[in-house]
Amino acid sequence: MNGVNGGPPPYTAGVGFGNTVPRVSPEDWRFHATEFAKGVAELSVEFGKGCRDVVKQSILRDDSFVVRNFGGPCKSACMKLRFLNRYLPEDRDPMHSWSVISFVFAVVIAVLIVTSESDAPVPMIQKLHIYPGNATRILLPDGRHLAYHEQGVSSDRARYTIVTSHSFLSSRLAGIPGIKASLLEEFGVRLVTYDLPGFGESDPHPGRNLESSAMDLFYLSYAVHITDKFWVVGYSGASLHTWAALKYIPDRIAGAFMVAPLLNPYEPSMNKVERRRTWEKWTLRRKFMYFLARKFPVLLPYFYRRSFLSGNLDQIDKWLALSLGKRDKVMIEELKYQEFWKRDLGESVRQGNVKPFVEEAVLQVSNWGFSISDLNVQKKLQGKGIVYWLKSIYKRPRQELTGFLGPIHIWQGLEDRVVPPSMSEYVHRVLPGAMVHKLLYEGHFTYFYFCDECHRQMLTTVFGNPQGPLPVKVDPIPMKVDPIPVKVDPVLVNEDTDEETEERGINSYSENNSDSDITFV
């Protein structure tokens, strides 16, 4: 029996004789989902039509900016592609059809790109290995420990002493990477490198700045028995602490030499040309990280924990968003650099604390508390006012020189994109006494890392011809002479007078020791 109006029963759908499929009940969730999807589709179509009408009435008018500037080229392109309309269905609007075709084409291209990338072999993630700690440490006056490492000759034979820190993602193990012990012996150099607070095996500093960094260097110099003046070295980001040493402890510094010294990119005394040449060499991601370090440093831990503090191993240019030249890219792919990078990186992130890295990043872009121009040698003013003027009339004031009086050498690669040459040009402008050595084809890593000829050239420029270590000082040992006993007859002493006894004793001594040698020391 058929249902109402001659149709099939409400619970079946006629597919064939003997085959019945249950209908979807209006109370079933699938019925509501289907109706909801249909409603959403209808609303989307109406919304699209509304957007189309708005675009036609506002943007696609003849007097609109878009039509006046881009209408001509679009019309000419459509005329050239008009022959393709013959392949479209007759009942379709060409405008709608080509929009659908363009969308499908874009989807196909995206699928092909994703498929090709998924077919490529995925490189295995290398884990970072951290070696057991074995650093030598000293105790600072505030109770912190500072780790350091020594190379070269001993302290008693050192003709020159060099002390250096390390750059942002490095440790005391870097020093001058790849410098040979024989070269340090040849020049009589003692090289001391140390970990910054919170890096390697050095304890963190609760509120460090560049002045506290200079004081750590001051205490370290006396703790490792450096009694004379010493040289400081700064490479890349480590130059911050080198400038601080020249500012706060100039009496302990004999001189400084730096390679690609990094400055504050927000330095207000930079002119527009220097600032533009500095920023244009960097990637967008690096500029963004500098912006975060200056304005929102609380967001830096998120990026650091996902990169070098993740426990994985990757290239330094990817983690620090460095734009490297051809020679630098070849350099960081070499096996000796890869081995050095793994060991140095593991030591740098040993403590797994993100705070020291954030502090170091903030120090680079914040106010240092001094300007590099303050290191320029100048006469110290005795005072101002009428009182000092009256004193200067009757008594000539004693002029006192301020600033850093020692030599400053800077080596800068002209192909360096990490620390652009514009920074060294700025240093030479504000410090005319600094000697800037421009390297024509060198980048950021090629001159300082594993280059025996470069290391020899730097030491020769700073110290002159090699003279070897100081000779060993040997203190003269005095010879001890045992006294020779004098035999005296007790009987004669009692009978003779004192003069006779003395004369007899002298004669007896001469007779018994007539053939002996006497040595006086």
C-alpha cells in the first residue's frame, strides 16, 4: 500500500523491488547538520553577491583610483585571453568561470608544492651534547664564581698577557678560535679567556651591566696573577665588554684590538648614512629581534627556547638570523668549524638559563652608560665659575689627560654582513686615534677563525717581531761553609796567659789547615 499522495512510505526510499533504505528522521542530528550546511552555503552565496555589488559600486567605477590606474592593463590582458572563452560552457558567465578556474589552478599548484616538499627527505635532528664541567674558577668579592681558561706561556714567562671574553652564543672555550700554542709561545703571549655571568660555568649576576662586567675583569686579572698592564681582545658581540674595560679600568689596560666590533645599532651619535648602511645589511628577522630586545625583552625567551635552548643542534646563521657572504657560508660548513661549534655551543648553554642571554641582548641595544667618544684623549677641565677663573690668573692649573691613552686596533672585513663596515667607520670618526685595518675580501668569520696567517699578522701588528717568552729567573743559592774546629789543649789554657793562648791557637789552626781552601760567600 502506498503512502499519502501515492508516494513511498515515510520510512523507506524506493531503490528497487525488495530493497528499502531507512529515511533520515527530522529528529536525527544528521538532518539538522545537513540543513545547517545548506543554510550556511546559501548565506555565503548571498554574502558573496553583496561583496561583489559593493566592489562594483565603489572600486570598479570608471572614476575610481583602481580603474583609472589598472583598468587599461587589465583590459588589454583580457583581450589577449579572450580566445579561451570558446572552451567555456555557453550557459556560464566568463567572469565567474575564469575566477573559478584561477582558484582551482592556485589550489593545484599549492598541492604540488606541498607534495614535492613532503617527498623530500627530512634531515635528522641532532641533539646537543654537553660535556662534564671541568673549568677553573675564582671567587669574586660578591660571592660569585667566575670560570676562566688559560693558553700559551705561563705567568712568570709571559711577555704579553691577553684577556678576552666571548660573543653572544659562545663561551670561554672560544678565545681566539684555532690559535696555535706554538704561535703563542713564539710571541711569549699568555691568553686568558673567561665566561660571562650565566654563561658556561660562571655564576649569574643578579643585575649586571657593563660597569660590573669591567669589574669582573678587574678582579680576574689579579686573581690569575696579572700584576702588569694587559691587553684586551673583543670579537663581534664581545667588544661591548672590551669598550667597558677601556672606560672603567683604563689604568689596567695596555691596549686593545678588536675584530668586527659590534656597537649599539641605536647609537644616537650615528649619522643617517651610517645608520642606514648598518640596518640594510641585516635580515628582517634579525631586525625584529633587535626591536624586541629594545622594546619587549619579555618576549625573547619564547624565541630562545625554540632555538639554541631547545637541546637541538643547528647552524648559527639560522638561529641568529645572520646574513652571511659566500666565504662565511663556506667557512661554517667546514668540519673543523662544526666540531668547534658543537663544543662551544654546548658549553655556552650548559646552565639552560635563558636570563643571561636576554640580559646580553638587552645590553647590546640599550644605553651603555657612556659613549665611545668618551674614550678620546682630552684635557680634563679643572672646573667652572669665577672662582676657578681667578685661581687660573695667579696660578696656572695643571692639565690632566682623560680617556684611554693606549693603542686601539680594529680589523674589519669589508664583506662582513653580520657587523657591517659602517660600524667601524663610525668608530674611526669618533676615535681618530684608533687604527682601523680594512680587509678587502674577508667576512665575519674568515679572518678570526682558524686562520694561522691572520693570527700571526694580528700579533705582529700589535707586538712587533716575536721575541719569545721571558727567560726563567734563577735566584742564586748561597753556599754554606761549615766552621773548622780548633783543637786547644786545656792544660795549656790554665797555665798560659790569654795572649799566649790566642797566639798558640792561631798557629795551631795555620798548621792544621795550611793546604785547605777557604770560600767566602
